[in-house]
Amino acid sequence: MKTDLENKGLSADSFRFAIIVSRWNSHITSQLLSGAHRALREANASGVDVFEVPGAFELPLASLKAAQTKKYDAVIALGTVIRGETVHFDLVAENAARGLTDASLNTGVPILFGVLAVENIDQANARSGDGDDNAGYMAAISAIEMATVLTEIDSRTARSSSAK
Ligand code: INI
């Protein structure tokens, strides 16, 4: 039977995902992980592997490594950086964003930015609840969309070259 997301045209039943989750602010990142799992379950993902790293700063290297294996159709990076508790907030958040972007562009594998960079714990709680605005849930939905669109680009390219 099709799930709700599949009925909306969002199916992940042929896709495999890696989730890289950081332990800093684990009370929040565990909620992001639950949100990501919920989305992937709702879309019937065929496989999910989860890997843990210490902090958001370490997300890019582990995401790059996972992407390089070519085992995954997308990688979902989850973390939480809170300005109020982090003197080097900007360094950690900016390097995580830049590193994840570089890793994705260098491998051609979608790497999704499920990193909360927020001012305080209230904002972090607001984006890690049970709803569809959970940042982990949203990153996983975007991962499915990116895996779908890249597969579509591949298949349309294959059709046009064989039509010659
Ligand atoms: N890492 C986070 O993911 N969030 C934070 O809020 C944070 N703070 O507050 O410092 C944080 N720091 C650790 C950093 O990501 C690295 O793990 C550490 O610097 C070792 O490289």
C-alpha cells in the first residue's frame, strides 16, 4: 500500500540514504534524527544507514566519505549550533555549510543541510518537534526530491542520446 508521501508523488522505495548526525546538543539532534527517519519511513525508503560524529564541524568529512562510496542516493547531515552557547558559532556553522556544499558539488551526490544554526534553545526546540517543520524531516524530504530529480535527469539524458 502506498504511504501518504508516495500518494503525493514522493517515493523513496528505490533509494538508499546515509544520515550523518552530530552529538553536540544531542537532545535536539536526536529529534532531528527522528524527523528524518519519519520522512524516510513515510516515503518507503529502501535503506538508511546512520553514522554519528562529534559536532557540526565534523559533518562535512563524514558526509564526503559517505558520498564517495556511491552507495547512497543522498546524504542527510544533521546538527545543531546554538549562538548563545557557542563563542565560535559563526566558524562552526559557516564551515559546516561550506564543507557540506563542497562535498556535494565535488561528488555529485546530494548532501542535505539539516543543520540548525539558531540564536537560542527555544528556536532549536521550535524546529525539532513532531511536525513537518522539523528540520530533519525537511532535510529528508529534500533528499528524496534531489535523489528523484537527479535520477530523472539521468534517465532523460539516456533517452535523448539513444534516440539519435
Ligand atoms: N558543535 C556543534 O555541533 N554545535 C555547537 O553548538 C558547538 N559548540 O557550541 O561549540 C559545537 N562545537 C564542536 C565542534 O563542532 C567540533 O566538534 C569541535 O570544535 C572539534 O572539532
